Amino acid sequence: MSSQDNSFVVVANRLPVDLHTNPDGSQTWKESPGGLVTALSPVLESQNGCWVGWPGSTDEAPEPFRTDKGVLLHPVKLTEADFEGFYEGFSNATLWPLYHDLIVTPEYDRDWWHAYRDVNQRFAEEVAAVAADGATVWVQDYQLQLVPGILRQIRPDLRIGFFLHIPFPSGDLFRQLPWREEIMRGLLGSDLIGFHLENNARNFLELAERQELEVHGEAAVRKADAYVVSSDDRHVHVGAFPISISADQMGSFEVSDEKAIEELRADLGNPKHVILGVDRLDYTKGILQRLTAFEELLETGALDPEEVTLVQLATPSRERLTHYRKTRSQVEEAVGRINGRFSELGRPVVHYQHRSVDKSVLRHYYRLADVMLVTPFKDGMNLVAKEYVACHGNGTGALVLSEFAGAADELPEAYLCNAFDIESVKRALLTALKALEDQPETMEERMLAMHEQVRTHDVNLWSESFLRELSRSGTPDED
């Protein structure tokens, strides 16, 4: 079904669909939830678009097929060895910890690098096969940083954008990477490189300058005016484009929703205050430190276990990797310890769930929570914080947010804390809870200000801003 007539191509590690098995044993592909899918689907549908990505299972891949809305999905086949070396190895045991400030030590394995390079080559070749002459290609995230450079060599006619969804580290950290020059060459194959924050863009620009590339421009990257790097007689634009969510979809509540939320609070024992954490079970998210802060507040009597409940929803993530298994073990041990010390039979003080939660149910948890705890050690943006705010257009609730989350730049009305400092997390949580009781009007103003920010700076603005800047970025033939 694939053809070389796709004028807009998205390439990401995963296709935007999941394979579901029906009761009768048949299998169907269903659109997977996520902000990226929401943002890009209209563009793909309107521009005869194609999405290139891995279908999620190894050693097999379906033939290309179209979604109900006419978007062509072009699967890339990965073997089990590819998955282990490219994804679990280099992407998530090398790049992920390196780009998250060495929260754990990255592993630099040459075999993983070879797998990463080979899989990026395969992705680039698949894109080259489906992209129309002069097409726009938007490459997504850290797993595919070599794709722009490879594409530039085999399809110089393409206009290529790249967006990094995780932080980009300082030069002092990035230069640890044995293959740093290859990664930089790969990224510089783009016409436009996008990051969440200006700091990330500056980190990249400093690296470019160290490689004696010419850097032009002092425009405000937050307004999508990009810096320009001259590389190989080409101009590469570099800018900051903070990603967001579809706020209107998240924040619309019917009477039936409100009833379900009341029932959910009753299921939790009708506590006076509900504190919520929603995260992938990842060592960067600070879940254990959050639980420790909560435990110490209970221990000192600052929080009453009969009045407060902490709900922690932890989505399974990369469970074959050692650091992730260790994180899960530590978190679940802490949950058990806290409940053993402070709960009554039939009424746990910590409600913990280690499985995925449907978005419709998650919205109810967001709306229910009096305080949202978002305490990552490092996060490119953190859309959970924005989703919580989107669900509180009525001005209720409070957000406790790590200053190391990208969202902290856009949500200064949150109660910011140092996620590495247990005392800082405790102070922010107690301050938020006290303010909800003593300063309701001030709290409403703070939440409504954040809600307006999230509502007006949504995921559509993000994608439109990036693609508009990409359309202004010169291709080699125009420079």
C-alpha cells in the first residue's frame, strides 16, 4: 500500500496504534492515546500524511495500512536483538540517563551503538521510500537522532524537522558520549531542531559552537524565532517550542463525570484531602522521595492519616531494565511500609496501582485530587502537571511541582519544590494544603491563571508553531 506520494511524514519510534485482541480471537489496531497523536492527526489527515514507526512487537510487522481517517501507517520491523540493543540498550540505558543529568550512570556499550545506528538507518530508508518529492518530514525524539543526517544524504530534497521530547544535557555531560560527534551530525541534518525549553536550545548551541559551527541570531526562541547554525554550507534553525496537551478535551466534565468523581472519593473513604501522583514508574520521576516526604509528615503528625489519602498511579515502564525493576521494588516496599505503619484495616493511607489507567478514568482522578504531586528529578516538560491543571477550570486544587520539570517555566503559580530535597517537598505540600483551607480565593486565582496558560498554549499551538517555523527554514536548494 505504501507509495512515494506522502507530502507530510511523521517518523517516531512507535506507531500511534496498539494491537488489541478481541474476544473472538481476532486482532484490530486501535489509536493509542497521547498528545503527539492528538496534535499531528489533523495535519496528517489534511496533507495526505504517513506515519512511520515500530508497531510494538518484535520479529514481525504488518503490511502498511490506513487508519479510519485515511492516515497511512508504515510499520518498521525490529528483531528482538534490535529491540534489546537499540531501544532497551542505547536509547534507554545510555541516552535516557545521560540526557536526564546522570540520575543513574549511563552505560556506553559499542554493540548497543551499532544497533542504534543500524535501526536509525532502517528508519531513514523507510521514510525515504514513502516521502514525496520535496515532502516535509518531522522526526520525533531521542531514539531517532541519526535519522535527519541519514535522510539528508539520501533525500536532499526533503524539508526535515526534528523535535526532542526529553531534556538536552549541558555540554559537559553530553561530551561523555563516545559517539557525540555522530549524534550531532545526525541532528544537524535537520532544517529545524526543536526543544521544549530555551535552556535546552542553549545547551545545543553551546555544543555547536564548540564544534566551531557558526551561530547567528539573538531572537527570543520562546516566540519560535529560531537561532541559526551554519553547518556544511547549510543553515540549521534551532528553537524552543514547549509541548502541551489538548486542554479542552481534558477539562470538559458532564454531570455523569461529577457523579463518578463523588463515587471515587467514597471508594477512597471520603478523606478530607486527596493527594495524587501519576507517573510512569521511572527512576527520574521522584516517586520514592515523594512517598518518603509523605511518610515523614505522617510520622511527625503534620498530616493526619484519618484525614488524608495519597493515591499513586504508576504506569509500568521498561520493566526488563535493572534500574526500573529496582525502582519498582523500592516504591512498592515504601507503600507497604507506610500502610503498615499508618493505615487502619480496610482503609489504606496510600492507594497504589501499578497498571495503565484509561484516560477517561484518569480525568476523574485529576478532578478529585486536592493536591497534585509532580516531583521529577528531571523532565523535559511533564504533561501530567498540565493535564491536572486542565481538569481544574473551576479553580479548585493545588499543584506541587518540581522546579526541574520543564512545566515549571510555564506554571509559576504552582508550589515549586526541589525534588532532591525531602524537606522542600514537605514544605510545598504542607503550604499547598494549608492555603487550600485558609486562602481559598488566592488558591482559585493561582489555579485559574495556570488553567488559562494551559488552555491558550495547547498542543495545537505547539505543532502549528513548529511546522510554521519549519516551513520558513531553508532547504539546501534555497540557501
